[in-house]
Amino acid sequence: MDEEIAVGDNVSVRKSTNVPLSFKGTVEKLYANSALLTITSFAEADASLVEDLKHKTVVNYKHIRKGGKAVIPPKPEENK
């Protein structure tokens, strides 16, 4: 079962064609299709790339894992 994602959650991201490095991070902000993450743990070989990114990056939800499980994007807020 997929996990809900919220600001402050610790998550992991695997390297893929759309993501240049594998890392662990903390959710800072949620968007419709992606989340802003602060990079907290990464391979030493990726240090210069992480510095270039200022330790932050936006990642699509399909690349984010929480507790080893896929995450559920937040429901859009309805305007009242």
C-alpha cells in the first residue's frame, strides 16, 4: 500500500534517467505533481552536484519513496 506524503517527512529518491542522483531528504513543500526536497544524505561522489543544487531539488512523486513504499500525491485543495 502506498504511503501518504506530508511536509517534514523523511523520504528517499533513487537515481534514474530523470533524477541525477540517489539521496535521502526531507519534504519542504508539496506541489500538484512534485515535491520540494532538502537533500540530507547522499553519496560522497555526488557532493559537487548537491552543492550546485544548494541542497534542494524538486522531484516528481513517482520517484519518491517513503519507508520503501511509493507515495500518494496530496489531494488538491478546493477553493471555497
